[in-house]
Amino acid sequence: MPTVDLHSKDDYASIYYTTNTPHCNVGGFDPEKPPIVILHPPFLDSTWTETQMGDSRLNKNYNIIAFDIRSSGKSICRPSGRHDSWVDAADLALCFQKLHLPPSHILALEGTSVSCALRFAILFPEYCLSLTLVNVPAPLELKWIYQNIDELIHAACFSEDLEPFQQAAFECIEFLFGPNSDSDLVDDLIAFWETTMPPSRRVRTAETTSLYINGEKNELCPKKYAEALVEQLTGVPDGAVLYEVKGGRSMISVVPGNASIVNNVFFKFLGRLPHHRSDIVPPKIPLEERMRIALKRLSEVTGTDTSSLDPLSSLSFSCLSDEVVKAQTEILKHYQKGARTAFTPTRAEGSPPRRFSQRDREDWSYVEKSRLSVNSNAISVLPERVNHDVERTQKSSVRSEIQSFQSSSTGSDAPLLKGVFSSNDRQTTRRPKSTRGLETQSTMSSSPSVRMWP
């Protein structure tokens, strides 16, 4: 398993990565192809970048590498309340230098990846050929967003049975992806969380959640923050490019239809830039010296004193206040308590026990279409009774029909967090519905955006 080990006196992390080469390592890069570094969406890992890495336009013409952040996927780390996006940027820089990666095009997919990419470009601009940011987060999260995600993640992490875990996971998907998500995508997401973020591993989930909240989007993914950032990037040659994905919501890099649009825009954008090789050569500046330069640059940007910090420790780049570090440390301790004996929603071999869409089929009263159930309203009758039943049905009063219709039309349950979406969205059930055409229009104030600049 390809990893980069980062160790210092106060920190340890093993960062997993994968590539589009036959043996999934950097040594297989074609030096004639430009390199791309992909940062995965929040709450997911590098396996969810397959939509980008498997795209023939990108796979054929570029060397691609994707990293798992320290608290996600196959990466491991020592839990720390000091973890923020500056720490992720330092992790990425250490990986660049230890793997001898050349300057690369950075593709940051949503939320915390965008925050990490921006900080990486500030501290290590020589490694960035271009930045492509999918859905720009707000500078600060809103309180209602923090409360909703915190409640859903806490409910999933402390679930003692499969049913409440899957329900909390589904409601989290409704919040992050919007209602009416494709049922197959919902199944895949919940199965992924069951195997990688179960209650027994909730400390990692808590660290990832804290990180995500620090960079959460206002109204999930409004375009106004991308527009504001474009205006601030006055030093970009020819100006930054802002592309709006029509009909998209948040997490557009995961939804297949929207992800294909993102890939197409990204591919055309790279085609306009100068060609760069992928020569794997040692960096000119020694590792410790370059990280010390980055710490000095961080001090200039934030106004904090970094002269006494260890440049080889990613945690030295943390910009969280003492109060925030203390609060996040307490959260990690809370999630750590009883985690080893917590519920694990997977079988002994590590596979999920069922798909979320199949949970009703296990109920004794479940009735499949065109079939009967013990609890079904359908009644099997003999042929000679058919005419009699038809006559009786025709004599039913109009009033009873109206009452029946009213009863059936008002019995649905409104979803949790329905206030997140606009009043035009009439989805009222907690059950996921398949929208295979992916033609659902955004109910947000604006559509998600892809912003790029060289």
C-alpha cells in the first residue's frame, strides 16, 4: 500500500495515495505527461475520485495522483485537536517533497479540499501549475449548518443498531447532496460510511467533522463566495475563470452527471495552459529548510510567531486558537470514550449487511409490486366473487372516496432539515427516490461553481 510516513516529536501520520499508473506509484509516471493532484471531497476518500481518475480524457493525457487526508480513507494519524486545513496543506507539501513530485495542476473537490489547496498555494506556490476549486466554501460557517451536521454525525457515531445509523447517514446525505439523490448513489455512500466510518472508528469521524465545519459552505454552495474570491485574485494572469454548473447542488464532483461536466471543463481548461513534464527529481531546497521558509511565510500571513516551532511537524502549521484546540480536544475525548466496544455495522468479513434501499424488504409486512403480503390491503378472491365485488365497489359513496384520498395525501412525513432547501422543493419523504436523469434543478440561491486559474 503506497503511503508517505510523516513523523516528528509531536505528530505522526501515514498519508495514503493512489495513482493512475499500473502499479499505483509515482515511479510509473510518464515524464511526457503533465501531473494532476486530486484532493477528495469531505467525508469521503480517494476512492471517490475514480470519476476523475477513470475519465479517459484525463487518464490518457495526464499523470494523476490522489491523496487521502490524514483522518480519512486509508491514511492514519494520531488524533489531534490542532488539526485544521493549514495542517493538511503542510501534509501535502511534505508528500510532494518526499515523493519528489513535480509542480502539478491541483484539483480540489469541495469543502476542506478547497481550503487545503488555497493554503498550499500560499505557502508553496512553486508546486502549483494551476488551481481548480470545485465549490468555494464561505470564510466562516453558519451556526445552523454547524448544528445540523454536528447532530447528524453524533447520531451516526453513537448509534447502537443498524437502523438508526443508516437513518442518520441518509439524512446527512440529504443535507450535503440535497433531496432526491439517486438511490444507487445513496446506497453506495451509506455502504462506504458503514465500512470506513462506523461508530467503532468515530474518533476519526469527529476529527474530520471538526475540520469540515471550519470550512463549511454558507447555504451549502452559493456562488457569491466564488465571485468574491475571483475579485480578490488580482495577480492572476488573464484573470481567474468562474464556471457555473447549471442545475448542480453541492458535492457535484460525486454525482455522475455533474461530475462529467466538471471533468470536461477541467480538461478544456488544462488544454489552454502550457505543457509541463513530470520529471521525478529531488527538490533543490532541503526539506527542513523549505518547511521553515513556509513557517515564516505563515507567520507573515497570520501574524503569529512560528520561530520556535518544528518545521517538520505538520501540526506546527495549525492556526487554531488555544480555545478552539481545547474544545476540539474535548470533543475527541468524548468520541474516544467507549469507541473500541461501539457498534460496527459490518459483517465479520467487513461487508455491509444490506443496502439501504433494501431495508424495507426485511420487514415481514413488505409487499413487492404485484405481489401480496400478510399486511397488504390486496385480497385474493375466487373468480365467482369478482362480479359481486365490482358491484359493491361501484356503490361506494363519493364522500368515502374523498376521505380516503385526503387521508392518503396528508400522511407523509417531512424530512429532517427540510428548511435547508427552498419552498419550491416538494420532497416530503425520508425515503430516497431515484432520479436517474439527474435533471433536478438546484433549490439553492445559486448553482455550484467551478473556479480555475493558472
